[in-house]
Amino acid sequence: MENCIFCKIIKGEIPCSKVYEDDKVLAFNDINPEAPVHVLIVPKTHVRSIMDLNEDGYLLISHVFKVASKLAKDLNIDEKGFRVVNNIGENGGQTVPHIHFHLLGGRLLQWPPG
Ligand code: 5GP
Ligand code: ZN
């Protein structure tokens, strides 16, 4: 997708601080971290949000959670707990229109969010 910042990162046209990659997802550190661990797990296929997924897309999201659990262990946030967040649309606070999941941890996270 042209002009999509996450597609450009996935293609290597814009640099990122890569944490994990496989054939389906790329995970990298958020440029503006909200917690000591703030990783974005981004499916490599350009889809705006969960509202646009097909059946393969739902399987892909299952894979995202598998990667989130692996990264939580690798980054040592699994024991104290962490959060996986998916913002959708304007009211949901989505600023990049390419589906992604925030993996946040390393501090006590407030609930409910603002
Ligand atoms: P959203 O608000 O859409 O759920 O999250 C988008 C996230 O992407 C934000 O936390 C923002 O800091 C991050 N972000 C936006 N542009 C870039 C970028 O070019 N590189 C990286 N690493 N993160 C970005
Ligand atoms: Zn994209």
C-alpha cells in the first residue's frame, strides 16, 4: 500500500528497531514508547483494522497473539503482566491505518485507559 508508513517499514524503506520477524508479522519498538516495553506487532499484509479481515486474517490475528506471548517471555514482562492493545478507528485512537497490536509492559498500566 503506497503512503502507508507501516508498509514502508515492512518493505525496509523506513528503518525501525526490529524485535522479531517471521513470514507473517514484523515487530519493532514504538518510536514514542508509552512504557519501558512498547513493541508494535504488525501483520505484513496491509489491512486497516479487524473490521476488514477475511478468514485467513483471523488466523493471522491468532498468530499475532502467539508472537505477543513469545515476546512477553523474551522481554521478561510475562511474570508481572502486560497488555496487548489494538486501537480501531478515530474514537479508538488509531493513528496509523494499518492493523497493529501494541505490546506494553515493564510498569503498572492504568485501567481503564483515558
Ligand atoms: P495507533 O495510535 O495507531 O494505535 O498506534 C500507532 C503507533 O505507531 C503509535 O504508538 C506511534 O508512536 C507509532 N509510530 C508511528 N509512526 C512510527 C514510525 O515511523 N516508527 C515507529 N517505530 N513507530 C511509529
Ligand atoms: Zn500498510
